[in-house]
Amino acid sequence: MDGSIKPCDVKLTAFAIAGSLNWIGHWYQRDRALSSKEIAHEFSERLTEGLVRNRQKRRRRQRPQKPNDQREEYGEPHSWTKTRVADQSEWLGDGVWQPAAQLARDWRARCVSCRRTSLAWRESRDRIAILSLNSDRYLELYLATAWAGTVIVPLNIRWSPLENQDAMRDCRAKVLFVDKTFAATGAALAKTIPGLKLVYADDGDVPADVESYEALLLRSGSMPDAMRVSSDLAGIFYTGGTTGRSKGVMLSHGNLMANALNALGEGLFQGSATYLHAAPMFHLANGAAMYSLLLSGGSNVIIPAFTPEGVMTAVQNEHITDVLLVPTMIQMLADHPALGSYDVSSLENVTYGASQSARPCSAGPLRHCQRHDLPKPTA
């Protein structure tokens, strides 16, 4: 046996594995005999070795015996997972940005620090809202809230302050993270919502009477994993309100993971992908792609917001292979007069949703791309 995977129906096998993994969280209880690592070991062994005893004697893998007080609290990150982010000031200035050579801090160190923060608001599973353009900090907060056991509430950057105020009151958010673009809106919301904690998550000077994201990281202590399970609430995602009053959709950790694994089972967002966050990160479609990329070990490249110039520059400079856009964005990209002057040959997969595509990729510099339609769920 060489450890390779024998021939199988890839799609069906992926769904079988995804269905199995979705239930792992249900079997772990703090007061039961098996630890989380032992349960994970049993699942992985059943998936890789099956149930039938092999006549050939195999050497059984040893379970980890490291005592709890010596184990790695956060584990090792995917060494092949990279996150690159544009310099926002340059990008917003003239539509051309230079990718950062590396993040201001090591990716793992930053995420671990963020998970340790006194997002100490976690005891009651408080709602943590974000009103911001795309950034590396946005991605960190998706992971930090899950680790801390709080509930993430990404707010719609296209809404009016009154609409976001309505959502904040509806979900009873205790903390709001804002960037430079929405700092004034955040300050106005803090005046109208009693007890709201405001955190500035951006570069540059921190506004008066606002907590600094970076300062919060520096002074925060250790925070253990809240060990939320599949059925626990992970996030509240508000609908656009196109058919009436906006509604907060409550999604569990299991919901998010099932969606991410299903996308991987369909062949999307694979480990070899370099994915561009051009669609807004508050939107669940882009958020779902993020979870899939984190699971598969692909690369995340982030720009603050969509413009055709920003996407074309990112694809050329960062050798982007995958992007998720709505059809209007695709049409703007395909119709842009400068498209032919950029090297977009690395782009392999364009995923879209929200409406039927006008097939703008069928000709021109984007004709080589594979198109993947994400059908909009219906009740």
C-alpha cells in the first residue's frame, strides 16, 4: 500500500466525507471519555481505512499521547496558506495598488492574538458587528469570533446608517468594528445605541474615544478555544431587503462548514487556487468562498472593493486563478476598454450568482475562463 487514493466517484466520495465531518462536533463532550483529538483520529481512520479488517497486518497509527498541559493550544497553520492584502491608500488613490510583501505581522501570530482578545464579550455569546471594506482584519475577525464563541454580524456597506442601526438593534450587537471609511458612521451609531463598544480596525490615526484594534491585540491575554459545536450559532447575515424588511439569517458553525465542503466537492476553490476577494466580504457568497479556501489551503488575496481596474491589476500581479463576482461586475470587467492590455491568462474560474449571467466571458480576453453558476436558494 502506497497511501494513494484508489479510483472512486470523486463527487460522491466528497459528499460522503463532508456528511461525516459535519457530525464530528456532535460526538465531543467535555465530560466524556474521548478527547477531541481521539474523536478526530477515529473519524480519519474510518474514512481512510474503512470498516473491514484487512488480512494483511498493518501498523496501527499511534494516537497522540502528549499531555494536555503540553499540547499546542492553537496548532500549526497551513504552511501553504497565504493571505496577501493590497495597500488601501494606494489602491483607493488611483486604482493601482502594490501588494504588500507580507502582512505587518506574521499571519498566524496575528490570528492567534486576535483569538485571544477580550472579545471577552464571549461569555454570553455576544454579537460582534463589522462595518468595513474588505481587509485582512476582516478575515481575522471571521476566525476570531468563531474561536471566541461569539457571533459575527457582517453589516451591509451599501446600507444607510438607519438601516444598519436597525440591524444592530435587531441582533443586539455589543461591539462594532469599523475601518476608516465607516468610522464616522460607527461614531453616529455608538451615540444612538446605548453601551455599544466601537473598535477602529484600520491603519492610520485612531479616532478619539474609540478603541484601537492593534492596541487591543497588544494587550490581550490568552483565550482558549470556546469549543463551539456544529449546532451553535456562528453568524447572523442580513438579507438585502429587496422583498421587504431585511431579515437576519442565523447560521450555525455546521451550516458554514457544510456549505464550504459542498463547494469543495463541486471542484471549487481548491488548494491550488489563488482567490481574489473582490466581492464584499460582508456578503455570504464571498464569505463562503473564504471558508472553502481556508479548508483547502488555497491563497487569499484581498482588495478593499471591486473596480475593474483593481481586479485586472490584482489578476496580473498576483496571478489570480479564482474570483467570485456578480454578473454586473463580470460585464463591467469584460466591457472595460483596457482589459486587453492586462495579462489575465492566470484566471481560470469565475464563479457568479444573484442572477443569470449574460455570458460576457464567452469572448475576448476572458474566453478561456470556466464559469460556475451559484443558484440562489429559494424557500
